[in-house]
Amino acid sequence: MIVRFWGVRGSFPSGNEETVRVGGNTTCVEVRCGDEIIIFDSGTGIINLGKSLMKELPVKANLFFTHVHWDHIQGFPFCAPFYVPGNEFNIYGGTSLPKTIEEVLDEQMSSPCFPIRKEVFGAKFSYHDLRAGDVVEGKNFKITPSNLYHPDGSFGYRIDCGDQSLVFATDNEHSEGKLCKNLLKLCEDADLLIYDSQYTDAEYYGLEGQFSRKGWGHSTMKEGVKIAEAGNVKKFVLFHHDPAHDDAFIGRIEAECKKIFPNSIAAFEGLEINLDDSALPKSLFA
Ligand SMILES: [Zn+2]
Ligand SMILES: [Zn+2]
């Protein structure tokens, strides 16, 4: 599998001089399993992914939503290949039930919040709502959603492709003192865990004069490492960076992470991880 990061921020896009190296776009990750394309979420990162996909028309891809908070859907109306006849997209959601993923995206692109309806898309779409434990099988991959802990719900996904496996677990709040059973099960012996590392301990617990972010639905790098260690995960990616964290700050969190889990890297726009390679690529901060 090859994993490419197009949007690595949580909450809202962050574009300024201090965040430009890590990148300011919200959540969007592309995974290639042989010739099959899997996309996680359509944060603003999907706009640049869309531009890149325009070079390989016609596009057939599977877009899996972890959930439908703004930072994971903001880019949806702006993905260029959606407008091109001949392209095909399978859209998967399920955390918004009883509203279907199609209904939610339809509401996103409707008056008075958006000028055009999704009926203007030229590509063919099919919509599917999943439940935790369902399995979606492609030619080369098997993908399994599981419930994470997040306001309004969120899916973590595991992809198995040949003998490789990765877990995408963004937007998850850990429970203090115990590991999330669902996530641990997803992570068993996975090659790669991409994890919600939005807050430092000081931010999450409200230390050092901070206010606490408990109950906001996010986690810390240290809690992610606990899961990675317990699940015998080989590589760890810090993801869903807080928009207030500038490049230098994320560099410091990554350095701290490497001390306790050396095989780790902070996600940045343009990061590409090939699971055929034994080592992670070079960090932005090395
Ligand atoms: Zn988010
Ligand atoms: Zn969220």
C-alpha cells in the first residue's frame, strides 16, 4: 500500500507562514492498494488530491468518511474529478444515521449555505451507509469500520491489502486509564497507525495555565503510542494537527514522540509512505 497525505489538520484550515511546511488543509488521505484508490474524508485536502487525479482520468475511487464534521467534508464540493463524466465514486459513511451520508452531503450543497447542488456533478456516485463490523471488499483490499469515541460518532478504519495493514483513526478521544477496545482490535499487528494527536498533555488536561480540552473529542500523541504499543503496531503517524500548532511546535511533538516510539512521524502535506519500505520516509524536521 502507498499512503499519501493531502490534508493533515483538524478543526479548520490553517494557512500562514508558520504552518506552511506541515500544511494547512483539513483531513484527506489517499491510499493505493494496487490499482485501487481509497480516499479517507474530504476535508480541504481533497482539492489538491482532485487536481492530481485529473491527470489519470477516468478515475474510479472509494471515498470513506470517518464522520461528517466540517473539517472532514469542507472540500467535497471542490473535488474536480467529481464534475467529470466517466468517473465513478463509491461513497461510504454511516456515522450520521438515521441521516444517510447522501442526505448529509446533499444538505451540505444546498441553499442558503452553498450555491449549487451536487446534481451538477458529472461523475457517477453510489452511496453506502456502513455499520461497525461491516466489511467492504475490493479486488485487492478489505476495509473494516469500527466505532471510535467522538461527539456525533466517528469510524476508525482498518485496511488489509495483501499482507499489509493500516489503521486510520482520526477524531477519537481516549478514555483515561483504559485503552479503547474497538481501536485496539483494529490495530492488532497493523503495519501503520494514523492517529488523532491533536493535543499535547498540557492542552488536553489543562496543565500549565491551559484550559482543558477534555470532552472535545480528540486525543494526544502519548495515548496513540499506548495503543500502538499494545497493538504491536510497527509505524505510527501523528495526525489531525491542531490548527494553532505551528511547524516548530509540531516538530517538538514529533521529537517527543520519537523518544517513546522511534518509528513515528508527524504527518505533513506531501508525505508519502510506501508500506513496502521497512523504514518511514524522512521527517520534515530531521
Ligand atoms: Zn476532525
Ligand atoms: Zn470530528
